[in-house]
Amino acid sequence: MLEELTQKQHFMLEVITKGNDDGSYCDLDQILERLETRHGWKTTKSSLQFSIRIMILNNLIRKMSTVKRRGRSRRPLAPTLYGHQQFSASLWHQDRYLAQRKEFQQYDIK
């Protein structure tokens, strides 16, 4: 199991967890597009597929049943319970880091 999410895994898990506006899960092309628009992370489809395989092996996400979207068959990705837990823990660590950073900024010498 993972100790802590990498920044890219956190971004991917955020997009996958939030899903689409209609409540459905995102497919590969939607994840690829949202990573670029929300996080400025431009990557290739093959690179993203490699990251997805690793996240599936680490039980963070899972492939759902095939659905018809945009005229093609797609496999949406969903977070597992463990993925939800890791994402929440990652948010907690991020908030804690930002709070500590803000606390110590008052001591920075300018």
C-alpha cells in the first residue's frame, strides 16, 4: 500500500473522485482534459494509462463497466474506498502543511 500520494496521483484522484457534473464517473479522455484545465498538467494518453495501471494495482481506483459515450464505448474510472481514504488523508496533510507554512511565515525575514 502507498504511504502518501504523489502530487500527480492526488490530482488524478481528485478528478476521478469528483467525476462529472451529472454524477457519473470520468473516462480516460475526460480525465486527460481535466488534468490539463484544472491543474495545468499536460500529459499523453499512454503516460496517463501507465499511472492509472499503478493506481489500480495500489487499489486506489477501479475500472467500471463499459458505457457508450460520445459515439464510442468507454470505461469510466471510479475511486475505491481506499482511494477515498487516501484522497481525504492527502487533503488533510495539504491543509496541515499550508497552516504550518502560514504560521511560520510571520517569522520570515524580508
